[in-house]
Amino acid sequence: MMILGNDSYAELYPFPAPYQIPVCPNYGEYDDISLPESILNPEAAIEGIADPMAQTMNAISTFLDKVEQLPYEKEKMDMREEFMIGSNNWVVSGNKTATGSPFLGTDMHLTWSLPGMWYEAHLVDLNSDLNVYAVFVPGVPVPVAGHTAYVGWGESIASYDFQDWYYYNGINDTHYNYNGEATAYETMEYLIPVKGQDSVPYTIKQTVHGPVFSDVPLSEDLPNTVIASHWLSYNISQDLFAMYGFMHAKDVFEFYDAIQYFDLLPLNIAFGDTSGNIGITANAKISIRDDTGLPYWHPGGGKMPYNGSAGEGEWIGYLAFEDRPHTFNPEQGYLASANQYIAGPDYPNVETINDGGAVGYRARRINDVLAKGSEFTMEDMIALQTDIYSVRAENFIPSLLDALDTLTTLTPIQQAAYDELEGWSFLMDKDLTAPAIFQVWNSSYLTMTFQDEQEELGSFSTPSYALLEKHTKEYPNSQWFDIVSTTEIEDRDDMILAAFDAALLALEDYFDTEDISQWKYGDIHQVTFNHMMGLDGLGRGPYRGSGAAYTVNPSYGENYRNGAVVKTYSGAGASERILVDFSDMNNSISILPSGERGISSSVHYADQLVLFLRGEYHVQYFGAEDPDTLKSWTNIESMIFFKKEDN
């Protein structure tokens, strides 16, 4: 904001973000997008900031920029697309399914690894009705996502802000100014082991809000400024108690009651039950900030650092559990989350609960499919969970073709690319050429639109594809399309065509041919499953990959960087896939992109990965009524029975 000014900042990072379909439909809709009818079975510019304040903010920005340049942080930033975290989940009511009962789908998007981060377990208590099939984290005795005989659930990352930054006037090594008073740091003492040397003592200071970050040797511009972070996850967690409640709930209402204890990690939790109920809610504590008395230029809501020495931005409580956005049994007959906005404009705390950076392409696709469809089957749920249709391409390609239509003639390579894109069905298929052209062009278009301003004004985050889509559709003469280094005033079509020519040149150079039939997407977009400790020979891949960052079936990576095509190796995507059939839990299916065993020589080390790459699943053998039933499952290699010593 300090670089761009208030007006430009609001334009590039607006609230609300473009094209958001809220997770919870009962709080209104945003004006720039609407869903088809669901089919059922029968501010002012920033001026006059005091120089000391501007200097402090600029110093904080410089410090955070330097943190991002640390080798391990820079690698994360450079590869952010490959390791982006997200998730999908949805739950469909019985009035939209062929069975008359709900379906639930969930897949959490995390880093792929071998051994996998999850393992599947089926827990049965033969002395009660406890029967749960779910994915677990090794060492944690409660399920993360799955189903029992009564309920099923899955999570996606929620998009609200749960971390704030504070700056203070430092007094000396032991005290800082907090709320106008000299306050002593708390300290945490550590010994850092160093191979072949003595351990190195290290002290972390802590303010009333959290640990101090400005002690690292990057802060020469902050000689007397202290920076600390307040993070929700510093609090004591009751999450295990909540997950224990999940596995014992008999319906969605008991399940919802248990969610109130899941209070640290912000998630959208979708759930359903065998009685036909469906629901979704945002979990975790939502902080209430005291934004009274802020300077006129400070937007509040944790969007900029607070002046801790002046007592700004204190967390004065948390939103009551019942006031968090939630929905049960909506008229539209389904609920879905894919990291988009949680609530619509009618929600009273709408800016607190929604993250302005949400992109929303996966959510748009899932909502479109579920709204338009009816009589859904398990096969339809599989198709949606493995879907590689690009809503992003659907919305950008018409503008590209229209811009090319303005040219008097096309070169042979332009015409070939035009024909390929015009006949494309927007599937990010590894064996097609059109996805390669689109992916490189769209990335080039985003980069070229904003890079001249970034070079002239200073570093600022590249806006989202959704923001670029909105400007492309609605503001063809936006100032951001103009190239500031030229005397001409460029518009949208100028930028689209320049980016297109740059993309074709880069693709021709990468593939070393003008024959675009050789430009296959899978040759520049691949997926890999590395060993979690980076041990050579124990990973799998790379494999040619379908999908993209914003398809329902995701794999990450930008294929255009510094004017050239780059091959990307996505190391993240769906970390599990679970589909629950509430008409018969025995029909529920799942798959991991790994295996059940962590021993590399085991046949089960990566056997599920083969199925995962083909878009296939395995059955769960859920029905377990007595020991004889268990013993009749001839495909089960082993079972473990736990008995008390006196039994």
C-alpha cells in the first residue's frame, strides 16, 4: 500500500475480490457473478502521511523483503505455485442424487511425498457401534477426514486472516514500549546443535503479542523498531477433542457441536449424515480486533501492521461459535468450498471472515457442475474430483481470439495457434497442445501487464488472475495495460497480442520447432512425488501431468518465467481423495497418492499412486458387523485386534 497508494492498492487487491461464490449461500451474493438456477429432482487516496510513519512502514517492508530473500524462503517464494496449499470439498443433498441420499467429496491439496503424509485406517469397536474409515496423521489417534456409519466429513482451508503484525519503539535489549509504557520482553532460551561443534545458545524475545522477528541480522533499517507477530495458532489447541467428537457423532447436529472445539486451524468443514442432512461451517477462532483510533490511512482488519507502542489493533475477543458462517440443508441442494470467500455481503463481519486474495476458479467450476446437474451418481462425483476443465481458460481465451481477429493477417504460426485454441474444450490435458499455448500466454499476459509498474514503483505482489480477468472483460483501457516506458498508450488488446507473440516465440524456442503439434502440455507440465527426506531413488516420477493450479484436479506450476518457457515439476495436489455414499457406506471409495507402508521395499509403499495417476479409487470394505464378517474379507491382508488383558 505504501508503494501503490490507496487507490491503486484498492484497484489491484479489491474487497470483495472478483467473481466470488460464497461457501455459505445464506449471506447474499456478490454482484459480479451469479450461478445458474440449481436443478433439483423433482476509499480516498493516501496523502499526507507523517514522514516518521512512512519511514517506519518502508523499513518494515524492506525487512520483510529481505526475509523473503533468505535462500530457503526465496526457494519457497519462487516455487510458490508448485507448493500452493488449497483443498476442495462438497456435499450434495439427496434431492440432487440418483440414490436419494447425499454424496460427499473431499481432497486436501498439500505437498506430495513418499511415504505419504496420511495413512488410511479402519477402526471398528465390536462392542459398540463405532465404525470409522478415515485418513490419519501418523501418531495422532483421531481421524482427519472420512466417515463413520452415521456421518462423513472433509475439510478445505478457510480464507480468513489469523495472523497480525505489530511494531514497537524499542528501548533497549530488555524492554520495549507497549501501549505507552516500558515493558520487559519475555524470553525463550534454546540450544542449537551444530555438527562437530558446541551447541550455540539462542534467545528468542517475545512481546505481549508474540515472538520478535526483527532480531534477525537483516534489520539495519530498523535500529530502534521491534517487529512481532500475533498468530492464532500460538494458543492452546482442543482440536483432538473435536476430532474425537467427529467419530462419535450420530448426525450432523452432534457433529456441528463438536466443531466448536476445533479452534486453531481455519477450515471449511463440509459434512453430511445418513438421515439426509448436509451442512458446512467455518471453524477456528475468528479474532475481533479493536480498530478504534487508527490513523485515517490504516484500513484495519489486520491488513497492515499495527503500532503496538500506541496500543493499536488489540485482539479483544473471538467471534462466538454460533456467529461463524454456517449453513444446513440449503435450498440449492448442495454446498461446496474450494478456498473461496466464506460468506456473502450480508454477513455482518464480511471483511474479517473473507481473505481478499481468494482466486475462486475451482469454486466456480464445482458450483457450476453441482448447480446444473441432477440425479448425480458416484461416477459423477469421481468425474468432478478428477476434473481438469479450466474455468480460467474459458474466460480468457475469447478475449485472446477477439484480439487476434483485429489483425489484418496472421502469420502461419499465429494462425495454427488460433485454430488450436478456437477448437479447444478447455481441458488441461497432458496430450494436447492448446493447454501449453494457453498456460504460457496467460502467464506472459499477467507478467507483462504489471511488470513495468513493478520495475518503476518498486516491488509489489503480482495481482491475481481473477483480477486480470475482470480488467480484461470490463476495463479494456485500464492504466495497467499501458506500457509506461513507451510514448504510446497501450490498451488491453495491445497487451494481449504482445504477450501472445512472446508466448509463441518462447514455445518455439523451447520445443525447437514451429510445428505446434509437437508442443504438448505434458512435456512442460509434470508431476513428481519426492521422498519426504529428499532421498534419491525413493521418490516416484516425474510423470507427464494433466490439470493446472486452478482446475478441480490440481497440479501447480507456472510455465513462463523471465521471458522463457520452463518445465515445471508440480510437487503438490490432492493429498487424498475420499467420496462418501450416504445411501450405503460400503460404496464409499478413496485413494492416496502414495501407499500404506513407509518401507520402500514394500509392495504397498506406492501401490496406490498407480491408481491415483489413472484417476481410480479403491473400495473400503466398510461393513463390519462381527468377527465372522471381518474374516470373510479375503482381500484384506491383515487385521489387528486390540483386547483388554482380562478379555
